[in-house]
Amino acid sequence: MSIICGLPLLECVYCLACARWAWKRCLHTAGHDSENWGIASAEEFEPVPRLCRYLLAVYEDDLRHPLWEPSGGYGINPDWGLNLAKESDYAVLLDNKLGQRKFDGGYVHNGLLKAAIWVLEAERDVLKQLAEDYPNYTLTFIGHSLGSGVAALLAMVVVQSLDKLGNIERKRVRCYAIAPARCISLNLAVRYADVINSVVLQDDFLPRTATPLEDIFKSLFCLPCLLCLRCMRDTCIPEEKMLKDPRRLYAPGRLYHIVERKPFRMGRFPPVVKTAVPVDGRFEHIVLSCNATSDHAIIWIEREAQRALNLMLEKDEIMEIPAKQRMERQETLAREHTEEYKAALQRAVTLSVPHAYNPSQYGTFDVLEEGDHSDKSIGESSTESSKKREQKESWDEIFDKDESGHILLKKSHRDD
């Protein structure tokens, strides 16, 4: 009799557990991802809307007469666009296997790395000449969706091969990944936060989906089903296990999150831009929202990014900030970003993220105060790893060519 009574009890417990999970998942909003982040300033966010208009121009049918040509006199050469319209191009982008390609002490998406290297090899001489002719300019790479992954990896390869571009400094290389794909491992995502900036609009699904890109694009006709299944799967994986997986891919660099909707409220609100270099909680949970796919559209990202920038500028005008104070604020912002970057690297070591290194030993900061030494107790084993990193992969180690001149990646390095 006790067994018969016990069965309904177990069923009730199971149903309550499922209901609790569903309730928590439905209540999870995009605002939870960045609720503890700082507010971005107009100075750092100013390039984003203009760069989005460059991307919109590339999407045009007629590049010689674009409807979305960037304002301010910045033109675009229609012959410079990278048009990925061939099926073979997408096959390269979707060429990946978990842990297939190791790069700079971490893992990256194999197909996107191939595309990035192809672009760099084709445009290397032009980029080198531009870097020499304009020594005060930065070399900025931008991309949207899959293109953001190519741009991010392109920036990383350039940083690894600065001697091939006239020995330009690391701080002259920048990347803006708009609605980025998850393309690099966590240690690289944090380590290149001084170079790569990722912009995400509210509920965008792609920066939150660890599903292989090939599966996503095979499931376009049933993408909501795939996202729900992935959401259920990721909920069952402890965050500690996610952090300890060295092959799990993430959105790259410093994150800028545009938040414009609130739970249980209709319509869009004045957008707020949050920014941080997070380690744990880096867009790990899919947001079950009807806007998860529409927020991925570049036209919406450009529109809301411009609205957010206008609000920032209006606020500055009301405050009537003098020019000298603006310059001081920019210097303060640069120091804060450096400190936040350093703290993120230390946090990665503290959480035992695979291949994470002590920031003082990595030595990529532009400004470090004298006598500033990080805690040696954090990541003792990182000393040996950092020594290995001092020997960067050379240009020839990253890729090779066959007899016909086609670029081939060297054999992937695998962990023992």
C-alpha cells in the first residue's frame, strides 16, 4: 500500500521540479546577463552606430549606391566588400569540430580561422601599406554574425603576426564584432578583451548559443525548437563544468549589451548600454523570447545603437562637460578598462579556467603602475604556461600553402 501511495508522490515532486525549472527559464531575461555590469560612456560607444552602417552598406544589393552609407563623409569602396554568397564559402565557415583547432593557448572555430587567414593573406600588403602611411590610425576589423567571428579571429591573427604588418603596436589593432558568433575559448575571449569589442542587442540568440554553427544553419526552419532543446540541455550543465571545459566557445572580447526591454512590459524603452569583461556568466543562458532572432538583425542593432548613443550625448550636453574634463574622463575610462581587463584575467585564474594566465606575467597592458605586482599565490602553475606563450606562433606555423598556392592550416594541435 505504501508503494502505491508513493508513486503519485514521486510524480508530484517531478512535476513540481519541472514547473519550477520552466518558471525560472521563462523569467530569465536578457537584463539578468548584464545587471551587474557598468554603464558604457559615449566616448567608447561612439564608433558602434557608424560601423553598423558600414555593415548595412555591405548588405546592400547595389554597393555603389547604398541606402545605408555611413555619415560623416566616410565612403566605402564597393570593390572591397567580402561577399560570402557561394555555397563553398559557407562550407568553410561551418567547418568545425569541438577542440579541432588550437590557437595561442586556446581553442577557436576552425572554419572561421581559415576564412580569417584567407582574408589576411589576400590583403596583407594593403594593410601593411595603410599602417605605414597612417601611423596615427588604428587598424579596425568589423563583422556581423558569422562575419564577426571572421573579424575577431582576423584581429587575433594580426596580433600574433604584428611583424608582418610593419611591427605595428598591439593597441593599434581593434575589432568590433556585431552580434558575434561564439568562436573562441574562454581564456582567449578574456585575454583579447583589449582588442576585441562585441556588441549584443538584448535577446540575440547567437552569442548565447553554444550549439555548433553548422547545426544552427541546418535548423533555420525550426530554430525555436533547437533553441528550446539547447536551453534545456545547458540548464542541466553546472556552470563550473562549463568553465572547466577548455574547448567550449564563447563570444569574444569586451562585451557591450544594449538593453531596451523590461520583463512583463510592452514596447521598447530608452536603450541602456552595459559593458564589462565578464568571465563567469558570459551570455551562458539562452533567453526564451520572441525577439531572440529579430535582435540579431543588423538593421535593428544599428537603430538601437544610434538611439543609445544619442541619449548618452544628450546627457553630456545637459551636464555641460567642458572639453578639458572630457579629456580627463577619457583618460580615466582608459585606466578603468585596463583595471577591469586585469581583474578579468585574475578572475579567470581564480576560477581555474583552463589555459588562463596571471595578468602580470602575460604583460599586455599599456599602462601599469610601478611596483604593481599581482598575487603570486594566484595560479602558481601559470608561470610555466606564460613562458610557453612567450614563444608566439609564427606566421608559417599558423598556416601553410600547397603546391597550387591554396592556404592550408597546419595540423591541429591537440591536448595529450
